[in-house]
Amino acid sequence: MRLFSLCASLLLCLLIGACQSTSPGSKQRSEKSLGISASIAKQRASRVSQVSYQLHLDLTQARHFKGEAQIQFQLADTQQALSLDLEQALISQLVINGQKLYPNYDGHRLVIPASLLQGGDNLIKVDFSSPYSHEDQGLIEFIDPKDGLRYLYSHFLPSSAQTLAPQFDQPDLRASYRLSVLAPSDWQVASAAKVLSHQPISQSSLWQFMQSEPVSPHNFSLLAGPYHTWQSEAEGIALQLFARQSQAESIDAETWLSQTQQALNYYQQRLGSKYPFGHYTQAIVPHLPSEFRASQAQTSFDERSLPQGTPRREILRALAEQWLGNLVTLKWWDQLWLNQSLAYLVADDGEAQLFGPTQADEQQSFIRSPEQVEQQIANSLELFSQDPLPSQNKAIAQLNQLKFMLGDTSFYQGIAYYLEHFALQNADLNDFISSLEQVTKQPLSQWSQAAFKRAGVNRLEAEFSCAGDRISRFDLKQHNGDLGSTQRVKLGLFTLGRHGLHKNLVSEVNYQGASTEVKRLKGVRCPDLVFSNYQNKAYVRVKLDKSSLETALLHLGSLEEADLRRMLWQSLWESVLAGELPLPRFIGSALVNLPAETDPQVLVSAQDQLKQAKALLEQMSPNQQRYSRQALNAIAQMSLRLTISNKADPALQSLWFDNYLHFAVSHQAKSHLAALLEESESLPGITLTPERRWQIITHLNRYDYLGSERLLLKEKQKDNSTTGQAAALGALVARPSAKEKRQWFERIQAHSKESDPQLLAKLTQVMRHLYPSEQKALSQASAEQRLAELAEVDKRNSQAFMQSYTANLLPRSCSYASLLRLQALLDKPEGYSPTTLRGINQTIAAEQECIRVQEAMQPNP
């Protein structure tokens, strides 16, 4: 009996040990687990080559799927162990080169001992099961609330292919995949390779796929579910479109596929190479962290981000990434910007060629980011630790400058050379620039280093003198840039006439060094305004000369070209932020010029700058308090007047009303908003949508309008939607109530990665509204605690949480004391995550900006 008990105990211990070695140690997904470090990736790439995966997946069960993986690869040496990436799986069997063993697995990495590896060919077999993801990474499972149908779709960028199967999850270890999938019989399945066969098995179907072209793990894909499908063909390329059954009737599939065909034909001619894969599948899916995700031979589109009608631009950009991102893939994550920016530039050119010139609708494109485009990324988790838009827009602008310098023909010949010589390989910026150099025979390396790898924004200024109404000398002055590289711009010269500013001359100019004399302009009529980056060909900050500045401030609205008006507003605003133009002069110019503005995009851009001006004035309080009150009231009154007068133009009227809502801080204006909300007053043409009603309620509560809390409670009872409840929370938190803010602040400070995921979304909303710019006293009450506990909060939380925290809760007061307090954070020995460090530096830069603006408003001694 004792022997039996001993054996039973021993068996129990072995079973427990086996379970502990083959299953993840925690149900909570660690954020660090999905990350791949650059050092590990480099070390593995030096040892591993010729990788291929054979995968069989059973998708017939909900919540979990089963998998069998065979990984073949060549190994250069057996001096040390090798790791495979596999996230949160339950391993049932592991065989290494024919030998079974208990896996050394911590839920994130599967370590293969050196003693079982062999130089040359290796074969690893893993049987496993894994949970589906319900977040925005991995193999995502979605249950349609409309009909209960279950759908699967993948999103593996940057390093969550490891949630699908064990693999070397890094971009420079491309591999061929041979996939088979067991799925319910009514499902459709698509992946990176073509379907080889599809046969019924009992209540299921077995899908077999051809071997894929070599693909980086993050660019592999899988779609599976009862999708509604449409099919077409373009020059032998099979085209498919997938959508949920409940969404199918709302999709214009014919237009979608015909525009895909047009884009495919255009790219094959323009890029000088055939579409690299035998088929192309597009899927409209419920949720992605970006507008779309272009994997090899497949693109998923986030249905929430799609514009009304067919998303022409997104179709073009996603398809361009099949060449610039999948045919040629990045080596490491610090180069992702190159693939995407090239694809976007090519796609925007294609849109203009296929459908005619379109007005740019991304106001970010004129905003100059001082950060370098290429950021060092030590771990794949850092890829999205900041807003990618400024860097991406800077990259597109610099590539556009390169195209302008070289000419369209040479630029696209260089792309064709790049695609031909690095097809189905990994490449970087040096490879792309060397391809252009091969074609153009021009040295470009120094230019690319300055454009993409150096911080700062080049400032360009025209200096000219006139004699007898003719230019006697014209120079282009360059500041902060790479003085050794040649740049190219278009100069626009404008003359003030009876009916406004008229274009007199446009001249293309190469410039280099601190000063370049433009001799060809000598003798030209003396201009009233010079814009030294006409049509936005260079990524530079334009500083207007004194004469041009005065002309723009008074007559900007009389320019015919909308894009130029928009760029001039941006130049004026950048001069404000640099402390070169007093803020009151900018606001005065807006009051003079904006009433005549008829272009919605120009108006959106200028109104956004006015909103930034309002935030700066509120941060300066109590300094400039009298001027601030007068200026904000003037903008509110102008906005209301233009809301009323533009009732014949719904787009303009809507923009002016939303601007009025933002600037309605006087008691009279707030009373008017409350009356509109309660329908005792109305504005012809203005409809108070639920979103707009919540904006009004949030505004009234933020500025403590009498009765605003009652309006909040009433609206909350009326709108019980998820969106409404989130808006109600924001309005409640925005109230200037010390007690309410303290309670939420303590919940924010106590948050950690292990907290309820739904709480993160709620706290992100809270952080956005907790300390508005005018509530400085309430913010200062917890300012010291926020700074003192920042390092600990950083250690406990995800980068998504810290992005919101640093953007909204680092205290600012537009003073040197506040600046010194923020700068002292950088001296603390504990250090910060890259996300938090970036947030600190951005807040310091914003505080310096506010101080410059404030000092420029002081009267000269």
C-alpha cells in the first residue's frame, strides 16, 4: 500500500511537472511577452536560414484552436540553445530531430537545447493548442452580435505571428508556409498562398494551400469564417473580397473590385514589375488598430475607419504595399516607415493619375515634426509607442522632395530597380538609396542621412531687395539644415492687386549652404508676398520675410489657391510657436481673413490652430487674462455669425458651429448653448446629433455652467448607448470638482497591466478630460504626486496607458518653474520606458513653446 501511495505521489508530481512545463504560467498576457528584441533577432538571424513551416490548424472549436507545426531550418552552429517564439499555448508534444522531450517553455519562448540541435538541417515538430485573441493582435475571433456568426481574421504586426504557431517571429527570417486548415463546412478560408484543394470531411471541410512564397512572419495571414465573398480577375490574378454576412448588402463590391483592377494594372506598369503573388484577397473586418493591414496577398480593412462609399485611397495604398512591403520587406522595425511611406507616395500618385487630382485631406501633411524619421527600436513592442503620423508624414514629404529633385521618371526607375534586385528579400534605406544612385548616377547618401536620420526641421527664408519696383537681389537663407546637401523648391511670387493677391511667377530653384543667390529673379517685378515652398515640395519650415508677413496677415484670404492658403496659415502658426509672431496678430489675422474662407480643409486647419491658441491662452492664466477673454469672445461671436450666414453651405456651417461650441466660454454663449440643447432656441440648418449634444454637455460641465450637471444626468438617461455612457463619463470628469477629480486620479495612479482591460478604455477617457487647460489650480493639486510617482506608474503599466498618461497628466503651467520641474524628471536614476521618455520630452517641448508664445506677447521694454 505504501509502495502504491509512493508511486501515485510520484506520478502526480510528474503530471504536475509536465503541465507546468507545457502550459503558460499565467492567464494574464504579459505585454513584454510579444516583444522581440533587436539583439535576439540579430543573433538568431546569424545562425538560422532556409526556414519553412508546415502548419495544420483545426478551427472547428470556439475559444481555442489546435495546431500541428513542423519547422525546418538550417543552423550554422550548435554552440548554444535556440529559442522559438510561441505565445500562450498549451504544448502536447514536442519532437526535436526525431527525439521527444518535455518542452522548456515559459508561455512565451520555447527553448531548444543545444545538445539536440545539429549543424545543417533541423526539424522540430510541435503539437499545441492556443486561445483566439479578442484584442487587436494575433488570430482574432469575432462573434457578430447581429446574427451570432463566428469570424476569424489575423493581425500579426509587429510580432504576434507567434500566437498562431511556433516560429522565428522576426521580419528578416522569411519562410515559406504550407498550410492546411480544418474548418466548419460553411466557412471560407484564405491565406498568403492560393487554395490547392477544398474537400468535405464529416461536418467540416479541409482546406489545403499551396506553398507560399518566402514571407516574413508578420506578413503571413489567415481569414476564416462564413464570410460573404465576391470574386473577379485582373490579368490572371484572382481577386476576392470578403465581408461579414450582416455587412454584405451595404458594400458596393463591383466598384470595389473594379477599382482594385484599375490599381493593379496601373502599378504593374508604373512600378515596372508584375504583381508578385498569384491572388489578392481583401477583407472588411470589425476592428483593427489601423485603417488597414496589408499582409502578403491579403489586406484587411477596419470597417469602422472606412469612408462612405468605396475607400479608393485605402485600396490604392494597401495594394501598393504588396510591392513595397511584401515583395520587399524591412529588415527590422526601425525601417517600417520606409515601406509604408513609399507605398503611400506611390498610391497618391496613382490616385491622381487614375481619378484626377484630389485635394489633400490630411491636414497633418503640413505639420513639421522635429523628430527624425528613423527611430531606433530595441524591441518590437516599441514600434507603436508613439503617434506614427508625424514621422510618416515627414517621410512622405522627404520622399516627395527626392522625387522632385530626381524627376518622376528617374525616381520610378529607381523603385523598379529596387523591386527587381530585392524581390522576396529584406532591404533597408541604404538599399533603396543605392538603387536610386545606380539609376540616376547621383550621390544621395548624404542627403538621405540628413532627411531621414537627423532630428530638426530645416527653416527656409527668402531675403530680397528691390530697386525701382524690380528685384535687385534675391537670396534663399537656410537654417538648421544639412548645409552640404542640395535641396530643390518652387518659389512662388505674388503681387497685390485691386482684387487681391495674384500669382506673378513660379520658379524652381536648387539651393545649398547657408545662403543661395537666385540670380534669375533679378529684374523680376518686386513681389508683395514670397512663399519659398510653393506646392509643398520640400519638408521645410517657411519663415516669411517682413514684407510677405505683413501681406499674409492682411490679405491671406484673397489668395486663389486653397493649398497655399492652408500652408500660409501653417507658416503663420509656426511663427507664433517659434516666438517670432505675437499670438494676438495671428488671432487678428484670423478674424480678418477667415470669414471669407470657402474651402472646408483650409477652414479645418485654421480653426485647429485657433483651438491650440485657446489652450495656450488658458495655460498662461492669470497672465493675459483680459486679452484672452476678449479674444475668445471675438472668435465665438465670429463663429456664431458665420454659422448663421452659411446656412446655404452645410459643410461650412457645420464647421463654424463646432468652432462656436469650442469658444463659447462667456456666460451669454454658454446660456445660448444650453438653450439650443433644451430646444428653447434653434439655429436653422444645425442639427444636434447625439455626438454634438454630448460635446455641448461636456463643454458646459467643463466650464461649470449653472445647471450643467442636471443636463448631464438628463442626457445620460436619454442616451444609454456605449458611446453615450463614455461621453457622460468624460463630461462628469471635466467638471471643476476637486473631490470627483481626486477619486478618479487615485484610480489612475493605482492602475496596472493586470487591471481589468475594460478599465483601461475608461481611464483613457478620464485622462483626456481630467485636467483641461483652464483648470490649472485643480491640476496643480496633484502635480507633485504625479511627478513623484511617474517612474512607478510607468513600471506597472502598458505603453498604451503611458501614452495617454504622459499626453494628458504631465503638469504644465507655461512657466519656467514648471519647465524646470519637468526637466528634472530626466535626471532621475530609475529611468523610464521609451514611451514615457518620449512623452516627457514632448511635454517639455510643449512647455517651452508656450513660454516662447507668452514672452512674444509681452510689450517691448
